[in-house]
Amino acid sequence: MYLRLKPLLLLLLLITVGCAGSQSSMQDQSSNPESQDPYTSTDALLGYQDQITVDFLKQHLTAFSHDSMQGRETGTKGLEMAADYLANQYKQMGLQPVGDNNSYFQHFELNATKADSVVFKTFAESDGTNELIDKSVASKSSTGNYIRSFGGTDSLSGDIVFAGFGVNDTSNNISHLKGADLKGKWVMVFQEIPHVVNGDTLINPQIGSRARFQMIFKQGAEGILMIPGIDPKKFKASAKQAQRGFGQRSNMRLAYRDSGSSGGFNKGYNLIHPEMAAKLLDVDSVGVAKKKLMENLTGFKPQALDYSLTQIPYSSEVSFETKNVVAYYEGADPELKDEVIVMTSHYDHLGVGQPDSTGDRIYNGADDDGSGTIGVLNVAQAFVNAGKNGVKPRRSILFLNVAGEEKGLLGSRYYSDHPIFPMDKTIADLNTDMIGRVDPKHKKEGVEEYTYIIGGDIISSELDSLINVANDRSGQLEFDDRYNDLDDPNKFYRRSDHWHFGRKRVPFVFFFSGVHEDYHQPSDEVHKIRFDKMAKIVRTMYSSAVILANTDNPPAVDNEEFIEITESDN
């Protein structure tokens, strides 16, 4: 699918970028390249894509996602170690430090919340009165009948509505939310959505937990109560694991944008004890309720229950500093070198958290986003090696590894509002996140050498054409545009760091291989990375940077619909 261009247009682009710097490319640079002016042949630069190697990627990703990095969570020692690792690599390459005080770091301040406890009160409503039937406290020393998964920074109170699986799916005649008044209500749903059962598709697999989250809160809900598919003993174990979160920093937000409120997601998103859920549903067990629901999946309608829930959090506010990593490679064209292509990845991950079934508590993030970060590092090495032989791009390249992506795209937001190089001189952002694995769709199809392309023609058709040319001359991957849609329910176009360049009218492309079974799990480890596939994507990234750096005219933004969508974030 990567040859999406008309043959004539593709041929013209190949000729155009292939001839860039053609007069200089005729020079003989072999005698003493460093003594001569650098030349900017696109063909010569593309020859250095063989510097993108499995050996480089494996060596550095193994170190970068090692347990010693402690999961690289923003605001932790592990992230500091990861930042130092990247800075040392850029320093050894000889890239220019353009951060604070001539360093490789762009520092910024975050505010955060430290949770002390959460008090949950459940009331039964009868004859206009409320009777307290349960009070439990979740804290470092106690567990409750509810587990706050995230959010809930404000005190919350509302009636409880049971909404089955909490989705509307017109293609399968399911309307578990339709017609319900959810404003100010707690919406109780079964956590696991039965997409496919015994080979039969019951609910559209594209309607996942994120889409459900958006559906419910779009209707004004106060919070979600998820009934987990675990027994009471396992729920208790999960509640004990959740105790580790008390006293830790959460709800991080940029200090310069903090209005003084608690920040973060203020609504509720909780697990409910299965026995408490059964009591609210007036059944012997939640298994009974789920079986009944499955027997009437299309006929079910949301039900108001005679119960309400109040959630009161107690917390304190803290501030701390973190940093982006920045390294600069100057272009060789006197007229174009002040224009910049930015290559982004996020180098943070989830740190140390709840253990999986093996007891592993370190969320290494080998794919998310160790793969993209080390890919960017290898691209930098390829440009440096080309420069050592007298071959340089016309425009400049900024290598930007951001912190706080997992906390809400914080590092890229900070850079976009405090750019080191002006945004009107930034001609494109090439962003990469999770490029080392194969998602279920392509695994089923037996396709490994692919990448999802998000961006391109949803903001700039010219950029889309250029990366197609780059792919033809490098990785020759299958370009999958499944998520390259402003109506994509997953909204991947706004879920990584390219978003904050797009909202500033900077054209972007996001290289992405999709989510997989180890996404945001301790099992996202380096031995599962498909390095041959990863190398091909990184070569296409490198070639895209080369062609963007050498094209005569930068790609223009020509889809104003995307810009209109971003206006609320400016």
C-alpha cells in the first residue's frame, strides 16, 4: 500500500529529490572530506541509511530498557538516568547541545498531586432518604471496596446507573447507553467488553475501553465503576497493590499552565468490589448478572439503581523539575540551514508499578517508546557519519526526546510553547512511538514489514507525497493508513507528541506499529522486539528526514479541518 502516489507524480518526485544538490555531488570528496565544503547530494545522503543497523538498535535498546532504568517514569531517578544516557550518546556523536546553559537538556517544571487517602461512601435510597450502607477508606494502610484507577481529583457524588458493557454499537444493534440520563451519575459497567465470543463478533472490536470512556463522559457522567472479571480474593490483592500509589506523585501538569486547581482528570474511574457490585444489582454474584446480560445483549437498556456513591479524596500538592533531551545537527545550505526538521520520540514510560502474574513490577517500555527513542538515536548517528565524510543535509535537524508523554504529552507541549527554534522555521515533525512490534491485525495477516502512517495528508498532502518517495527509496514498507482519519475513534492523531506540532501548524508524520498484548505491561521487554522490522522503519524515518531537508520548498499545511480541531488546545 505504500505506493499511493500516481505513477507520474511519484516519478517527478523521485527525480526532484534525487537531483537535489546534484552539482555538488559531482565533487570528489574522497581525498579529505573535512577540508572541503560539505555537499548536499540527496543520493549520497540516502546511501548512509545502511548506518541504521540491527546491531546498533539492539545494543542501545537493551541498555535503555534494562531494569536498571527503573521504567523511566517522569520525575524519577530512572528518567534522569535515561536522559543522561541519551545526552552522553549525542555528546559522543558530536551533536550540538542547544538546551539550557549549553546543555542537552530543556528543563521544565511540573506540578503534581500526592494522594493520602480516598473515602468512599455508598448510600441506599429509599422513600426519599439516603442510608449509609458502606464506608471504606483506601490509603497506604487500608483498602476499600473501590479502587481508584486514575482521576478522581475532585470530590464526587452521584446516583449509580447500571449500563451493561457501556457501549453503543449500531452495527450490532447494541445500545447500552442510549436514552440514559448519565449527567452527574456513576455508570457501572462490566470491565471486559465481549468483542468476539466463540468466533462470533458481538461488539465491534474497534470499540475498546478508550472509546467507551469517551462515550460515557461525553454524556456528562460523574464517573465509571468497572466490575472486574476477578473473584473477591483477587480484588483484595489488587486493592493492596494499589496502596503503593498513595504518597506517590500523580496528576502531573505543566506549572506554567496550571490554573491553581487540582488539575488532571477530575472525574472518577474506579474498580468496584465484585460483592459490592452484586449487592447493588441485587443478584447472588456478578457472574449471574453477566450471564443474564449476555443472553439479552441487544435488548438490554441502562437501569437506574437505588444507590449512590460519594468519593472524597485527600491529597497534597508538590512541584518538581524534569527535562526534554535536545541535540542539534546543523544543515549546510546557507539559505536553508535556519529551517529545522524535528525528530521526536518520548523517552519516558510508566516506572515501577503493579506486578504482573510473574511478579515483575518494572515497566521497561522496550517498545513504548524505547523503540522510537533508540530509532531517533540511530538516525542521528547516520547523519553524523555522513557528515564525517563531507555529506550533509541542506536544512538542520533537531533530535528531541521528550518527557511526560505518558502523563499527557507534557514535554512536547512545553517544547511547542517554548521552542528552541521558531515554529515558523520548523518545517516538519517526524514522530515515532512503538515501532518494534507487530499488532494483532498484521500478525493475523502475516504482515510484519509495515508501519501505520498518521499525519501526512490529514495536515499536509505534500508531506504525504514526500514520505512515500522516502519509503520507496529505503524501507519499502507497507504504509497502513487505517488510523489516519480525523474520525478515528482511537484518535491516534492526537495521542502522541506530534499533536503539539500540528496544533502549531507544523506538518507531521507519526510512525507507529500499533498496540499489542504487552502495551503498558511489565512484559514490554526487549527480547520481544522485531529488530529487522524496526530497522526498516528507522531507515524510512531517516530517508524522510533527508528528503525533507533537501527539498526546495517545505511542505505546506493544506488541511484546515485538522487545524480547526486543534483550536481548543491553543
